[in-house]
Amino acid sequence: MWRLLPNTGDVPKETRIKAAVVMAPIGVVFDAEGLAGIGVPIRLYQAADDHVLVNRWNAERVRSLLPRPPEPATVPGGHYVFLAPCSPAQAAALPSLCVDAPGVDRAEVHRKINAEIVDIFNRTLGPD
């Protein structure tokens, strides 16, 4: 199993990161020991219909292994809803990345996520 920080005793503790936002993480490569050193506030997003990185083995796994429970959030759509809204040309060229399921408004998802990201960083880092 991969570890975010190897438990060798010679890896310096990262002190510059005070909070993090994670979207659709790859979780199958981590175990509890590999995530044990993460103690900062985390907002962890998953897409409701993620068939690329199935939540059960990825986002939910990361959530369950973090020593400090993250703020979980689920947004409508599939894995690629986290990408910026596509132009019409991009949607025509890459529909698998750009076209969301009926009823999913990617621009609205991004407006909501953006506001939530500002909120978590304001709460954990302060508004300055």
C-alpha cells in the first residue's frame, strides 16, 4: 500500500498547509498509516454518480481513514463535474468529459463549490 508520508521518522512534518479541499480523491492507494499524519481541516468532495473513481473505494475510503474527520460533501453528477464547464466546442470534441447527466448544472455546482471553498478557508485560515 502506498503511503502519503512514509513512516521512516526522517520525513519533516509539513507545517505550511493549514487546511485543504480535496475532490474525488484516489483512495485505494492509501491506508490508515499513510494518512495518519494529516490533521488539518479538510473539505472532501465526491460526485454522487462517480463511475471513474467509485466513491466506496476512493472518497469514502479516504474519509474513513483520515484521523480527523473531514467535512464531507456530495455534489450531483459524475466524476468530471469537478472540471470547469466546457465550451460548446469542447463539449462536442470531448462529450465524456463535458456533458453531464440530465438535470446536472455544472456551472451551478461550481458556484456552490466555490462558495463552500471560500467558507472553509475563511473558517480555518481567517478572512485575511
